[in-house]
Amino acid sequence: MTSIGIANAKTDGIRELDPFAFFSGHASAIRPLGGPDRGPDPKYGFHTLYSEFRPGPIVFTIRFHDFKVTTGELGIHLNAYVPASGNHATLVGALRRQMTEIAEGGSEVSLRINAVAGVTYAVFGYCPDYTDAEASAITITIEELGTEDVEIVPPEALEASRFGAAVERPSALVDNGPASFEDPVSQVMTLRQLEEPCYLDSIKALSSSMGTANLWSRAFILQALKRYGMLEAGAQGLALGDADGILAAAIMRQGCSVVTATPATEHDLTSFDPNLTPEDILRVQSSMRSLPLTELPPDLRGFDFLWSISIVDRAPIMNEFSAFIHDSMRVLRPGGLAVHVFGIVTAEGKYEADGLQPISRKAMERLALTLIARNHEIAQLNFGYGTGDDAPYFGLSPLSPAIETAPFGLIVRRNANGGRI
């Protein structure tokens, strides 16, 4: 991997990179730029060398001078590489735009990421289809916005998780058979699952007197993490909004480390499950971190698995649940596992009186397709069927008595190659 320690120029936190230094001499698809030689990839636009930047937020800006174009699309990848790690570069940022839109918008585009100490970064541009784009030059500048008190993310946070098993790629997106608790997929809660020996064993580990739906939600997450190989000593987990601590304590007993991210208002001893031991409470308390759950900070990275319970059932996340699910994948290592439990309804429709947009089956199917399009692995969807013990278990939503929802567990494994989020 070609790499340099510092970029070509630096002035007051702004650096400039040579857009054609990585493939020196190769002609660019944006004529007449680059070198005189025709390279092996006709889609190649530009590629900088790998450079290290000050830890913290950085903004890459790509400017096209004397830009003329009538057709074609531009793709930009921001790749991260840990020198001497033996690993491949990891995609940490990307965009695709019609080049006519770029020309109309001032002939420049910008991407922002959070730089990590010990990691180098490069900008790669490509034209996926034919383009007639012309420019007299391309300028790539990087503005370093890092501050002295920025929380440092270790380089290993970008490395693939060494835990977990692959999520089987299903032959169909939706399974219409009975849902199994022992071998979970992305599924709704049903009464039949509550009779399985595996479920009864799982709730013993939780030792909680909470309601049936809440207990199933926690048991499902525990079983999903176990089934997909994440409950191993040394694995690092992130709990999003799980304030009662019962599940975090059970997972930490398996030798995993956990960060519990909750709003500051939930850091309260009275919110812990009464069945927790003093030792469990101490462990969970020490794992807590006050975070805005609607916008996860960029330094939150490097987890092997994460889970959330009823976070999507809160306004305003319910109305932006797809964005929340996608954004939460960013905190995982490549190959990491996300398990989210939230309520779903049977039909589309807004509940105008409450200003809410509950998650429907169709919304779940749309989300699954967008996750698959980004090369994540999603466990097959199962919404239950019939009117008996295999039907969804509905109850009142915690947000509104006008809404009946059934708990649904979503299982997603992040792209093992660290691809686009």
C-alpha cells in the first residue's frame, strides 16, 4: 500500500493532496487530466496517496476547475488503511452524484469523517458509466477540525471483528413459516416461542420479573448474540438505551465488555432492574455513557456487536427509524452484529393525533432491501402467520394507547469488508 506520513502542503489546518499521485501516469476519465498512459480501469478518475491527519473531524473537498459536463456520474470513496497491519483498506465514507449536479452546485463536493490516530486515508474518484466530463484541474483539500480534547478512536476499531458467524443468505426475503426462538432470524414475537425450552432457559439467565413482551425482547437479543457467535469472552458490545441493565449484566457475565449508551436523564439507580445484584449494578453503572441516541457521535466505533430495545419506539426516532438503523451500523467493526427490538404494526398509515409513523411490515421490507444493497447481511424476515400461537403477539404501544404493536427483533451483520454504510 502506497502511503506517506504527511500530505503535500499544510496551511492553518488545511492540506492539499495530489489527486493523481497513487496511479501516477494513468489517464483519468475526466479529460484531459491524469497522465498519458491508459490504465487498467477505464472508470478511474483520481486517487490520492494515503496520508495521516490530526485525530478528529476532517473535511475533504474536491474542486473541479473549468468544469464542463453534460452526462455521467461521479463516485467518491474515502478509504482508511492501518499501515503494517496486513489488512486491506476499509471504506469509511462515500457519495455518488450526477456530475451535472456538481457543475451546477459550484463544481465541488465535500465529505466529512472522523480521523483516527495511526490510520491513513485516501480519496478515490471513479466514473461508473460513460462521461464527457472535462476540467483543467482537480484540487483536493483537507481541512482538519480536530481539537485537543477530541476522544481518540484506536486504529483497531476499523479492523474486522474476530467474533461471530455469518448470517445465512436466505433464498427469500420473508419466511412464512413458524418463528423459532432457538434458531432466531429477524422475527416477531409469538406465543409459541414462549413455550420453547430454549426460551425458558434464556429467561433464567435474566432472572427478571418484568412483563412478557419486555422479557422476550431481552431474551431474543441474548439468544441472537449466542446463535451468531458473539457471546464470547473479549467481545465488545454497545447497549443503546438499555437503562434497566438486566441484559447488559447477563452479557458481561459471559466475559464480554459493554458500553451502555443512555441519555443523561436515565442515569438513575431507580431505573435498574430490582433483581440485579449489587455487583451487577456496579458493573453496569461503570459501563454507562451519556450520549444523544438520535445522533451517535463519530468517535463511537469498534464494537463487535450492539443492541437496542424500544429505542425505535421513541419519538422522534420512530419517524426516522431507517436512518437510525443505518447510522448505528457505523459503530460496528466490519462483520459486527446488530440486534434491534422494536414494535411493528400490521399496516401502513400515520397516526396523526400523535404525529407518529409506526413501523409496518412494508417499512421493514424496504429497510431490509436497503441494508442488503449496502452489502450487509440481514437475517430472514418472519412476521408470524395465522391467528393462533404463531401469530404476532400484539400489545399497546408505550407511546400511545391508539397503537397496538408486536415486538420485532431485527438481526443485521455489517458488511465484513467494511463497505459503505
